[in-house]
Amino acid sequence: MRDPYEVREDTILAPPLTFRRRLRFLGPGFILSASIVGSGELIATTRLGAEAGWVTLWVILVSCLVKVAVQLEFGKQAICSGQTTMQALNGLPGPRLGTVNWSIWTWLVLMSIKLLQVGGIVGGTALVVHIVLPQVPLELTCFVVAIAVSLIIFRGAYAPIERLSLVMIALFTMLTLASVVAVQFTPFRFSGADLLSGLALQLPPEAVLVAIGAFGITGVGGDEIMAYNYWILEKGYGRYCGPRQDSDVWAKRARGWIRVMTLDAILSMVLYTLMTVAFYMLGAAILHAQALLPEGMALIEILSQLYTQSLGPWAGALFLAGAFVVLFSTLFGALALWTRLFTDAFGQIGWLDFRDIGQRHRAIALLAWIIPLLWTVVFLLVRLPTLMVLIGGMAGTGILLIVVFATVHFRYRQLPARLQPSRQYDAVLWLSIFAIILVAVYGGYQAFA
């Protein structure tokens, strides 16, 4: 078996030159989309819409649009160097504990908090199943969900993850957009004025913490950006680019594969932005109008009104099917990226050799069973899925700060001179960086003021 992380001269492939041919090499961004939608869109986004109404629509749009430039810098680092995320982070400036950079240790602490977030997704998924099969104890349902996602991921192969992601994205996109259209034929219909009011850059004090949590969890988050490198490398962009060389030939080839990656990131951004806005609109139109907040063990029953109030009572079953697809897609997407991130981090600590394909596969397989069990235990101890997801979103904002620091280093210390971007691109990148820092600082101030 050829190691997808091994970059050699005989793995070089000329990049596609036409839009149509580039479409054949897309995929990494859509895996991220599948892992994003369940926690960010179905839970955090609808909660923000339910609590604040239309006024914070701009927060969701900024959250989805502003992080892509940062994501692209991580992708460039992977394509140009062939390094995994944790290998790249271990080369950042700053203090070290042993042989490991501060950024990796900080990431490990923040990811322990994000156990709450994905534990909330396990709980939400189990609640969906429990509504359909109330005779089955919720605790048992949680463990069945955990085992199911482990069975999908433990083999560690890229292609099945990509295919399943695309199928689930197609399903929940159709279901949710149908609900947005249908709500216009109900008493909860919204107007153009409602949408415009959401673009006025207002942020009610009572919605600040929910907005910060939503910012950290909607769109592509810090851990998804970190995971993007693995999907890029496993898809083959790094192998096809070949070993880094100081030559025009290599630079031309690198630019070609960076264009493919950019198309992948932008198209997936359009998709998850569309989905995020759709969920927000449903939350603002239906739940806010009724003063309903999706929280606690009633989370799924309240969220079901997004469908039943727009499509009719018959759509309750449709919502449960859609909710299961959305939440389960987040679980398998999250587990796929968590197993790679932690295996890579443990390799940097010295517990294994990530570049040894046998050791890597065994570690991914073992973590694919351990991590879902941890998510399940955390949920059963807390049993507040919405709160768990929002707390995880705040930890995700902290991870974004690590990502921002790394992005600046990659852009100005690691990017080859032959691949320097335009001033316009740099302006967009710094807009992204400042937006992430501003939200993190403001959220911290509001949380502890």
C-alpha cells in the first residue's frame, strides 16, 4: 500500500488546467462541510437565530466567509512542504515543553474541552433515535451511535469518508432548502426587510456569548482548518506537487495544485454558507417568533418545529431523518479528523512514528474506538447538548487563535518566494486574521466582565 503522506519524484502529476478537470480532484473541503454542519448549523446556528432573531444574521455570514483565507494558508503549507499539521505546528517559534511546541500542548488542552461539543452531538443523535424508538434506553442508544461511527472510521481510508460525506451533504441540503421555501407559505414567513435587518452589524448584549460560540463553531473552525491538511495530503495534492524545489517548474506545478485546492475550499464554503444561513433563517423565523430555545433534553423536539411548522405535521418524520443525517455526518467527520490529529500529535510527542504507515493505521483504528466512547460518557454525565456544543464552540475560538498565529508564520516565514500572493489576497487574509482576533478578544471580555 502506497503511503499517501510520502512525497517522491515518482508521485508527481501535472495539475489540471481547465475548470472541468479540476472538478475531478475536489473532495477535501466537502469532508469538512459534512463535519461542520451538524453542530454548527443545526444546533448553534438555530439557537442563535431563536435567541436573537434576525439581528445577528451578519455574525453567521462573517463566520462562514472570513476564515477561508486562513484555511488556504494551511493548505498551501501542506502542498508545498508535505508536512502534516502537527509537524508544521512543532516548527512554530515559541517555548517548548520537552521536544514539543507550546501550540501542540495548548491544542491538547482545548481539545479536551471540545469533548463536550462532540459529546453534545452524540447526545443529539441519540435523542433522534430515542424519539423513533422510545422503548430503547437513551444510554444504550448513545453507545450504539458511538459504535456505529467507530465502525465507519476505524479502517482509516480516505475514499469512503469522502463518498459518504458527499451523500450526506446532498441529503441534508435538499431537506433544509425545502423547509426554507415552505416556510414562506406559513404564518412564519419572512420578508426582505427581515433579512436586511440582519445585516445591520448589531449584537444584543444578551446574545453575545451565543454569538461567540456560534462564530467558533460555524463555518470552518480551528480544528477543521487543522484537519484540512490531512485531507489535502490524502487526496494527493502534496504527492502530485512533488518534493519542494527552488525552480520555476516546481513553482508552476505548486501554483496549479494550489488553484485546485482554492476551488475546493471556495465551493465547499459556498455550500456550508448556504446551509448555515438556511438554518439560521429557520431558527429566526420559526423559533424566535414563538420564544422557543432549543436546549436541554428537549433539543430535538424543539428543533423539529423547523420542519413541522414549515412543511406541516407530516414532516416530523422527515425532520428526524434529516436531523440524524446532519448530526451523524458531523460525528463521522469529526472522528475522522480527531483520529488523525491526535495520532499526529502523539507522534510529535514521541509516542509513535506517524510516518510509519503501520503504526499510524493502528493508532487511528484504536482512537476510532476510544474517542466515541469518551464523547458518549461526557454526554451521559452532562446531558445538556446545546450548552455542550456552545462551550465547545468557545474552545474552538481558542484553537482559531493558534491557527492564526501559525498562519502568519506560514505566510511570512515558510511560503516560497516564487509563490508570493497578490496584495489583494494579503488584504483579505489580514481581514480574516483581525476578525478572528477581534471576536476572540471581545468574547473573552464579555465572558469574564
